[in-house]
Amino acid sequence: MNPQQIKKLLRGLKTGRITEKEAFQYLKSLPFKDLGFAKFDHHRILRRGMPEVILGQGKTREQVLEIVKEAAKYNDVLVTKTDRETFKAVKKLYTGTLYNEIAKTIILRKNKKRTKRDKILVLTAGTSDIPVAEEAAVAADFFGNKVEKVYDVGVAGIHRLFAHFPEISKAKVIIVVAGMEGALASVVSGLVAKPVIAVPTSCGYGASFKGITPLLAMLNSCSPGIGVVNIDNGFGAGYLASLINK
């Protein structure tokens, strides 16, 4: 929004020609910052309640750095699917930057005061599913939720899952991350009256088809109450769980 538009909006509010509701509706569609190679959406937090997150995958280190500098002007910053070298470049500018080696995420906190919503529980079927689960956990924590993690409780040893039933029953939302045949989401959904977000992973042998098999299994679950995100989309699961938890 340019200065002339701001003055016009303020005059309209002062004279009563524009209501506060109309002003909010106008503001929430603007502005974005055109960086040439990217258009960063500063007002996404108004429309969605959460700021735009930066996907590092497919971007050069210089592009990520420029977007981070723009995003950090107003909000906390989360970069997903990135690497340690990009983290080092960001940390030179912002000393409080943190890197999660397993999730491949960068977090920069600008706002010190944070409210924690009800608990989101992240489960994995196996240890190989942990990188995707960590991405989900980082995203859920970034968006202001209490997060707990229980890993390696898949159906190959179902008694391991039952040992954690108290934690499962207390969660507001459950994220289940599984590869292979993806059966864990159906089992968990059948045990509790909680929304379950299923995340298929590309972990598995040949017939798992890099995540297609667990994806289809989760979509075909006979247990109601399961929502499914895309293969290896931990961030999407953490985001959706946060919306439910709000």
C-alpha cells in the first residue's frame, strides 16, 4: 500500500465513509513485497492468522536469504527443507537463529512473548519417519502449540503404541507419520476421539512406491476422523494441526 492509499484509508475512517470492518477487509489483501524473483506476502498473517513460511527447496541460498530479510521485518521466520550452509548465512545476520538438523528447518524468533495452545502429539511408525515428523513438530511449535513426540510405535510392535496411551488420549490433535503400508494412522484413529492427521512418507521397500502405498492406504482408511496430507509433507501436517487447535 502506497502513502496516498494509506492517507485515503485514514480519511475514510475519520469521516465514517469507511467502517473498521471495511478497512480490515481492504488491508488484508495487501501488501506484498515484490523482490523480483519472489513476492513475499506480509498480510498472510491477517488473512490466515499465521505468517508466510519459506520453502527452501528449489531456491538458491541468496534467494532464501533475501526472503528471510524481508520476512524478519515484521514476524518470526520459518524456513523448511533447507540446509546447514543456508542456516549459517542467515545466522550471520540474526544471531538468535536456530537450525534443526533432522527436520532441515531454520527458525528465527522476533517475538519473545508466545502463548502455547493445547497439545499436539506427533507419532511415527518407525525411526526412518522421524525427519518428516520433526518437520511437523517444528511447524506446530512455531505456530504456538504445545508439542509432544512419540517415535517408533508402528504396527510391527503394536504393544509399543499402547504403552503411550495416556499421552495419546490427552492430545488435542494427533499427527501420525508412517511409511511402508501406513497402517498406524487407522489404528490410532480407532482408539481415540481426536482428529488424526496422517502423513505418508516415502520410506519403504519397492512396493511402497516412494510413499504412494501409504498415501492410498491412509486415504482408504475405514476409521473416520482422518485427514491426509501429501507424501513427506510434515510442514502441511503441522500447519493443519495448528488450524484445528486454534
